[in-house]
Amino acid sequence: MKQFIKHMVRITYPALSWLLLPALLTIMVTIPTSEANRKTSKVPAVIVFGDSSVDSGNNNVILTVLKSNFRPYGRDFEGGQPTGRFCNGRVPPDFIAEAFGVKRSIPAYLDPAFDIDDFATGVCFASAGTGYDNATSHVLNVIPLWKELELYKEYQVKLREHLGVEKANHIIREALYLMSLGTNDFLENYYIFPTRRTQFTVTQYQDFLLGIAENFIRELYALGARKLSITGLVPMGCLPLERATNIFGDHACNDEYNDVALGFNAKLENLISKLNRHLPQLKAVSANAYDILDDIIKRPSTYGYEEVEKACCSTGTFEMSYLCSDKNPLTCTDASKYVFWDAFHPTEKTNQIVSNYLIPKLLAYFR
């Protein structure tokens, strides 16, 4: 089914393809798992770095107020249990791993419920609230990106002890690595606190972050990673929190923030091309989610949504983490009607539609 949909999008006139896309992606959300994800690849594991867009529960065990291991988070996850994902259900790495035939969900490295046997086929080092900039992780005392890499090094040692050097090295080399972060650097750091704004213009700050990204990818490559998918920024000016605070703009999307996201993504594309040229065995690809989420936000009803400006949780304007309460009578009963779950994060349905948009490209690139 997925191959058929991919073929249809290719052969149809481009403008018509975009019109058909919502229906095709929404159909894919309802296809049973066995049929939708029949296509597999040679990827033995999925390994994840980033922020709350991909965190599956590492913040549960660190001293931070930014947690989501309580209801209503996770109410639509398997078993209805909160896991630490900032969502009512699964996040994109879960859908991507399933599409590659690896597993239905990626466990958090710091979750004591899992061990190295679980992590051998997929593991998440991401931490909600983090960014490329170390200063961003300090805002809410979460795991900085450099520490995520240190945890990955620890994981490599454990993996080699568990499986032996040859098999472990094969997994490290052939695994699909996912990176998704950057939004917090702007919305929780640059535009909130004056320090970085006194040091950098927004253009300079973009370049500063991308310098950190390049160093991270080069170090990851030196550690054996070869297959890398990198997600840039989404239309961050359209997040419910940003719309709620855009009082003088009649609660519309913040166009300045969206322009910054587009500029960052363009530079990230250039960086990916550069690294593919300079690192001979690297296969890195941009998993740009901006356009599909932007289309969902601009045409929500075509994807089956009823609400885009406000989130499902509580008032849907500013609440996330502990402010997102299962006791609040305003929390919606059907998250599938909402684009966003809380003031900062998409619902599971949105995560799946975005993932379904990206998966054909990833499957084709990492055969």
C-alpha cells in the first residue's frame, strides 16, 4: 500500500499531488500495521538523538520540571500508560522504526524498565527541552546534546559486551540514526533570554547552532554512524503557545519565527550536502517536516482535524508538562480532532501523518 501511494504521488501532476496528499496520508493512518509497514530494510536498529519531539522518556529520571510521565500524556499509547513521550501516544521515531520493520516503539536509554537487549534494536537518547546550544539545556536542567553523545558512547561499550565486537559494530554501522532538535534553541532560549541576543543576530545564531550540529555529526560519524536522518525546524510560529502569546497579531502564526525556521532549514540542507561530500561513507538525508506540518496547519479539515489553533490538553493555549492536567475538564476527549496535543507538541495523529510523509523518502534512501 505504501509503495502504491508513493507511486501515485510521483506520477500525478505536482499541484494535484499536493491536493491528494492529505487523503493519502490520512488513509495510511488507518491502514493496519501489518499492511502499512510491509516494506522493510536492512536497518538493524534505530538510534535517536534530540529533544521532546523524539524523547521517549529520558526526562523521567533526571531532576527537571519538564516531564510527561503522567496522564493525560500517553493515554492513547499501548496500554494507555504515560511513558515520558510528550504526546497522547507515539512519536515519529516509533512510526519510523515500525516502518523499517524494527519495532513498534523506541525505548528511552535511561528507562530502568529496559536493558541492553532491548536497546540492541533501538534506543533513544533524546531529552525534552534540549537543543544544540548547551545554554538551552540549562534553562530547564535537561540533558545537553553533548551528554546524549556520551550516553551513546556508554551504549556502544555495553552493546559490544552484550553481543560481541563484530555484531555490535555491524549494528552501529548499519543502524538508522535520527536527529530532531533546534526549536528550543529559539523559543526557550534566544527569544526568551537576552544573553544570546546580545552575542548573535538571529542569522549568526543559526550559524552558531549549525556549527554545533556539524561537530556533533562528525563525532557521531567517527564513532561509526553512517545512516543519518536529520529533521530541522517546524513552523514554530504556529505552535499554540506562540499563537496564544501573539496578542497583537490576533493570535495568528508568528511569521517572524516561521521565517527563522525556514532560514535555518535551508542552511541545514546545505550542511547535509557538505557533510555527504566530505565524509565518504556518510549517507545523511534531510527529513524536513516543515512543509507537511505547515500544510496541516493551513488546511486542517482536509486531514480530518477540527482544531488547529488550540491544543487538546487543558485550555490548549499555554499548558504542557505538569500544567497539562488529566483533571482539567477542558482537556479534549478525542485528540484525533486536534493538530496539537499540548501547547508545544503534536498529537499522535499528527506525528503519524508527518511520519508517513517522511517514511517513503527514508525507505528509498536507506535500502
